[in-house]
Amino acid sequence: MRLELNLHELKRLDCSIRSQYHRWVASAPDSYRSDNFFPSRVPICVTARFGQNHEIGVNEDQECMTWQTDRDWSRIRYVNVALATHMSINPVEHWDAEDIDELEDAYHEGIFDSDDIATRNRLTREQLQAILDADVGTILPRVYSNRGYIVETHMADLGERPYAVLVKAGGLHDAFAPLPTPAVVVHPMQINAGDEPQDQVPAVDAPPTSATPFFFYPQAGLRSVGHFQADGLVSTCYPIVGRLNQRLRSQNVSNPDPHSDDSDDDMDGVDYTSTRRRVVEPIASQGYNAMMHHTRGRSAQHHDAQLGLVTAAISGQWATPGTNSARAYTLSTQCHYEMPHESFNTKIQPDDLGRDLRLENVYCFNMLALAPRRRCGDVIVTDIIMPLLRIWDHGSTRASINNHIQLFHPTAYPALYSWTTYPLTALLDHIFTEAEEVYAKDKFRHTLLVEVCSVVERGLNYMHTGNAAVIASSVMSPLWIGKALVTDGFPCFNTDIVRIHNGKRLTVSAPNWPMAADSARPLSSSRATQLFRYDKRHFNAFYAHLAMGIVVAKPPPPFIKESNELRQRAFAIMAYCVVLFIDDCKDLVSTEVMKALKRQRLLPLPQSAYASSRQSALNRWKESLEPLSYGKERANTYASLLSSISEDPNGEPPAGTEVTECLSYVDVAKLMLAGTHSSTSVRAPLWKHGACLTALEIAIVEIQHLLNVPIPDSEGIIAGILATTLRDLKVDYVPWHAPSRSTRGTTHVVSHLHWMSIDRTNPFGPQLAGNAQHHPASARMTQIQQVAVNRALTDRSSEWRVPVNVSHMDGLWEKSVLPLDWNWTNAFMTPTGGPPSHAYMRDTYLWAQTTYNKGNWKHHMALVWAILVTTILPNLHVPNSSKDRLRGYTNLGSLNQAIRNLKWEPPESTKKGLKDRGPFITMVTTYIMALMDPSSPLLTNLGERGGFGDPWTKKHNPKYIHGLLVVRLGIADARAPSVATVPKYDDNFEIRSDRQLRTLYDRIMSLLSDRKHGVYFAVCELFSTEMGVYAVDVKGHGSRPVVHSSQSS
């Protein structure tokens, strides 16, 4: 956890820790103190910044004094330091040779022709003099000190303007690759103290054995040159840091101070003489051109051209009066005065602009690894920082970086940013001018211009930073510009979506605008900028116009069966409003609950522990397909909602959560429509910060135009359309307002803590009773978006999910790809990483994911069986008493029949994790596929006597996914009663023949073809009649036939 505190708050926290912490530790359970973790540590880290961009190494005495007096270093555990070195490359006017006597005096240990001690030769005086006397203009050989540092034999008279330096991408991985194991050679000390005997120098700390991860950021669209950041240092730096650590360790014990009392200063009694403790720990490094420091805008971290200022300025026309309006005016004025890219161009004009390559190494100094007497500022400066400042002067490090630098003429850099981004900046200028004129005339077209502006500014940001994270690929890839910039550095647009006419007018095709695949809603590139510059209410109003404009321009598939095509279109438009309403409800709850969780996590136990449970409940509710529906099982969504808003998710919901009011759908619809009138305040169930309010305003006008009815008559018609849509989208409850607590009346502002159930007994009320007979389409939406379902049914290879109601599968049984419910999260693992012993398990799931093919009936059988298993959850348990009865069977036929007749029972009340269907779809599918294919990683890594190994068993057995289950499901036959206790593949159970399996598969698929009762019949066949009734009546999967008995008189 990270807290930012002012001085007063910090003092209060310090006081609380001093007075309460030890008492809290003392009262903790014994298990908390068993490993000495709490008694040996302090519970807070305070970070204090010393300085930034301060020159160091200029006056060592002054710096030692400053560091010594700045802090009480004996009370500090860690010091993080970033040391930056500027690599400047200048044209040389002429060279002046150094005096040979002065060189030999300065380097009395010798001067060598190489920094490699295994191959180097010491230069004689004559050889050194020859180098000093060489003709000016020749390439002088590099010479080195005894410790490997470069010796400057000539002084250069530099030209006026240095070259600009960037890093080349090609081969940069070599700079961060692990170094080869050095030959065993007696190595001289390479850090100061040249008079120290060489036999006192211990071996160097081992450098990293794996490559250091790094990230490359191409600049100005030049794919091959730019900046880098790494999670460590350039590889050649590690031996130098290692030798420094060895020296510091030796100094801890070489000069003991008999007058010091270390016990008072040693904060936790650690052994600072341990060879495992290092004073200097490399953390990270980066290399970039120093010009970046001269072109920052009003932010210390970003350039003006990277902040989306133009997007914020033109989207500010949507701002509401008040703070947002003032901010929008400021941004617009700023862009009118000077566009961000114009400001950047002005800042890069000076000739004295720094163009050096700035190499920054970040280190952590572990003060506990220093002897207490040496935890002081002058030791940090003299013995640690000063040696690290010379790290780039060493021959090995200089060579490693010299191989990866690219020079630019000072007139070309940084001007090339302006050159390569000109198409983008010219387009920005055009959009800014055009958007201001469009807003009042065509608000929908204005939203499209804002989105294109955001895309262009993101492209400009990428050209300046090289960071691909700014590319909103979901939007920018269909528009081509995203991939074009990353791949080639040249911006271009898909002319089917964005077209520029004669350089004077920009048109955007609304029907072709990128849409989210899972919800068929328009994607937005400007969302982050608008939320950062304004607020959620501002963006939601903007997005409503964008979304509704696209719905009108490109009507979605029919939502309701209607003979009147115009009414059918009206229902489709209203369905989109309801979808936004559902999103608003999720946004409202998420916003308020996250605020509460932030406060709750700061409370003492057990309150703070409830936060994670509430977070999980919130995620379950938001991810459900119908978050405002009770469904067959009220607990599915509503219980998750109640858990998320309750301080104690396991206790009773807050008083007043379920309000006593119960309105009909038409009453709710009228309340929602009333909120669109400017004279009426927005009341529950609408959220004034949501997108639905604006969407309804647009929908009302559009529907009135479509149906061509007088405005007074249209109100009842539109209310009926909205009421029907709410019902058909399974909105069973809506957020409501708090009950009245005063005599002044009731507040009608929506609250996430109060919810009202809609009256379904008379859903349309007396006024619209005739509309109650309106029937939804026969293939009604089983997900929030009819568009997504239609696409899923027609495109066998498109993404899809298993419906909550399995009887709604219909054409989804024919999908050729695994559902989205099959994922690594549901398998509780990731495709990479983890212990080596789990590799075969990851390989099995990866094999299932990549090889699944619906054309292979065995693969499809595995998925179908997994889906059917979810209809009876959690009834997978077999009591021990039932297993004991199996021991008496000796006839295999009778044994298998007895196993398949076992009752499907729920587990003990303490057993958890058996109700979420996602893990079962993933794990059962994979398990059955692997068992039926001898080439699967699971079977090729089979252990002795059919064991699948501890990792597999510990993951799957708790969910009853084992040999006994596949016998009960008809996939396998038992060979011995021990299959009920310790299943062993090909030992006490075996997979049935292909003929038997295919017969069973065809039978189940034939039963599932009955859309009305198919799930019931299939579950009865595969499990039992009791489970068939459970799947329908309790879990809500379809229906079952009703048998009417006749009595004779």
C-alpha cells in the first residue's frame, strides 16, 4: 500500500504506530509471530526525495558535507539513487597530446592496450610516446588503466554544436544479454585504492545469468533508433558493481572502531558482514536524448504534444456549466493561442539545446549491509556514489554502449520530430478549426471529429514517445493508423472510414466506425482524455450522442417481432438506451462501492478483510450477462449485488436496501422519460452522471420522427416501447432513492444502496394493458446485445459464451471454437510461468485450447458434457458410505451399473467453489479431451500405474473431476471398485470404445435438438431423472414436459 501524507498526517501516523503497533503484535495469534516477521520489522516506509537533476561529482568535499547533514543515515534502511551520465559527441577541431610524465605519474600501476586482463599488454614508455606523437586526424588507439578505465591521451578542442545521439535498436539485446563466464584470472581492484594489495581482493559477485528485460521506444517514426528502458543495467556494468560490493564488504571489517557501540545503531540486528548482503543493488536503467528535458510543457512528466490537449479542447464543447465549462474555455483559448505541436516546435529552436544521450542507472543502497559506523553521508558519496559515477568510463561499458549509438546532425535533430509528424499536426489544425463550427449544426458529426482528433493525437504521442501503449488498438487498428505507425512510422487512414476531400473537408463513415465485438457498441479513443480533463458525466453525455448517432445511422438487427418496420426500428433504438441504462447502473454501483472499499481497507480487522469479498461480489455482478435480472435463481446476481454494497458481505444487507415501493414497467418507463424534460430534476432510477439520460433525449426525438405521431400522443407510445424493452431485456429491479427522513419530502436522487423490484404481476399497468400481449422475438436475447447473439449464431467461428440458460444454446451447439467461458483464469493458471513440475498441466490446457475442433466429435463431446455438468452443480459428491458399498462388486458389468446409479448429491456445507460454472466448462472439457486422446500431454506424461501426478490431482480432485466422474458420465468403464477412492487411468478405469462413445454422443445430441425440453431429456439420460428435474426447476435450464393423469369414474 502506498500513502501520500503531509507532515501533520505523518506525525499522527508515527504517534499511532509508536503507541499501538507493539500492542497489536503482542495480541496477534502465535502463528503470526512464529517466523519473527512482525517483531523484526517496522510497518511503514517513508520516502523523502533529496533532489532531481542536481549535478554531482563536481565538488566532492562540499557534496560530502551536504549529504552528511541532510539526513540521519543511521536511521534509514534503503536509499534509492538514480545517477545520470551525459554522453556528448562533438566534432573535434584539433587534438592536444597530454604530457607523458604526467600520464605515468597519474597511472603508476601502468597503462595497457586493453581492458581485458586476460589478453592485455602493458605499454612501454616508447609505445605510449608513439601514441602521443601520432599525426592529428589518425584514429588513435584506446588505452586503459590497470583497473580497466579509459585513459585520455589527448585533449580535444571541440566544435561548437554537438551531434544528437539516439540508441539503435538493432542488436540492442546483446547489450543486455548475460555475460560469458570469465576465465579464472587474478583480477586487480577496479575501484579506487590502487595501493591495496591484490591478494586482498575477493571474487566478484556473480552477474545475472539471464538476459535483462528491456523495452525500446522508437522516436519520430524512425523504427530503428530511439530510447530504451530496462529492468536492470547494461550487462557490462554488473562486474563493476559486483567488485564495488566486495570492496564495501571488506571495508566493513577491515577497520573496526573500538569506540563505537553498534548495538544502539543496528536497527534489527542483521549481520552486515554476511557475504549474501549487498550494499549496492542495481534496479533499472534507461537511455534517452537529453532534449526531452527541454521540451516539457506545463506538466513535469509530459510534453504538451502528448497530453491530448486538442481533443480536450474540442470535446469541451460538451462541458456542463461550472468547473468543466471554465476548464474547457481555458483549453480552447490555449489552443487558439498556440497549438501544442507549435509550442513544441518553438522549444526545439535554440542552438544550445542539449542533444546528449542521457544514460541513467538506478541503484538501491542497502544501509543495513554497511557497518553501523559507516552509515553516513560522506561514506555514501565517497565510497559508493563516486565510483558509480565512473561506470561509463570503464572500457567494457563504453564499448558496449558505443556499439549501439546513432548520431544525427544538430540541424536534423530534434527538427525531425516536426518533419515526420507534419501530416498529423496539419490534420490536427484542420480538425480543430472544423470541429468548432460543426458542434452547433451536427452534434453527432462533432463526436466523430472528436474521436478522429483523439486518434490523431494518440498517433502524435506515439511519434514523440515510441510507447505503443498510447495506441488504442481496438479503435486505431481498424482505422489503419495504429498499425501503420507501429509497423512503418507512416500514418495512414482506412478510406472506408475516414476520408479527406481535397484537403478541405473530413468525413467519417458512421456505419463503418469500429464497434466492440462483445457488445456491438462503438469504441471510443477519447474516453481517457475526457475523463482526465473533465469527469464521467461529461464523457457519458458525449458518448450517448456518439452511440445513438451510430445506432440511427446503422440500425442493429431487429430486437422485437413487429409487423410495422418503423416500430421495429423504434424498439431497436430503445433497446440501445436500455443497454446504456444497465451500463449506468453498473457504473453507479462500481463508483460508489470502490470509494467505500478504499475506506474499508484502512479499517482494522475484521472490517478490512471484508473488502476483498465485496470486490469479488462486485466483479461477479458486473460480469453477469443480465445484472438486473433475478433469473430462476435469485442468488445468481441479486445476492452478489447485495454482498458488494454491504459492509459485511456475509451479513444482512443494510436496512432499507429493498424498498417497499413496487411500480410497474410502464410507471418506471414514465419516470425515466420524465427525467429528460429540462424542467424536471433527474430522479431514480436514472443516474444524472450516466449516458442513458442523454440517449433517451435523442431516442425520443428519433422515435417521434419515425412513427410520425403528434408529440402529445407519442408520450404514451414511447413509454410503452420503453416498458416492453425493459421487460424483454430482463430488468427486474432498478436502483432507487433513499426513503424520506424528514417532513420536507423525499429525495429522489438515485442511490446504489436502495433497489426496487418491478411489479411483474401487472407489468404494464392499466393504461397499457393492451400492449401486454406484445411478444418478443422467438429467439429472444439471452445476452445484453441481440447483435452479439445474432453474430454468434451465424458465424460458427466467432466468439461466444455459454448462455446462462443452456436451453438457449440453439445454434451455439454448432460453434467450431471454444466458448469464452473456457479460459486460463477459470483454470486457475496462466499459459506461462509457474513451477516446472506444473509444466505438463499447462501443456495439457494449452493443447486443448489450440487443438479443439468441433469437427472432431470427441472434442465436441467433451465440451457438451462439460456444459451439461454445469446444469446440475454442485451435485457431484459421492458419500464415503456409497463408495464403501462398491467394494462388494466383482462383476465389472454390475460394478459399472452400480456406479452410474449412484445418487448425485451436493457436497458437505463447508465445500466451496462448486457453483461457478466457468471452471467446470474449462476443466471438464480439457480433462475429457485429454483422456480420449493418447497424444495429449496428460497421457504422454502419465506416471506410474496411471497416476496424473500431485499438481493435477490437487487441482482437479477438489472439484470431483477425476476418474470416478468420467465413469459416471459414461466416458469410461470401471475395472475395479478402487476407482471410487484412488482412480488410476488404464488401471482401475479405462476409456470406452469409440463405438460406444459415438453411440452415446449421437443420442445426447439428438435429445438436445429438442429446443423446448432437450436439456431436460439430455440431463435425465446422462445423470438421472432427479437431476433433470433439478436442472429445470431449480437451475432454470429450459422446461420439462408436464404429464396429466386421467381418472376414470
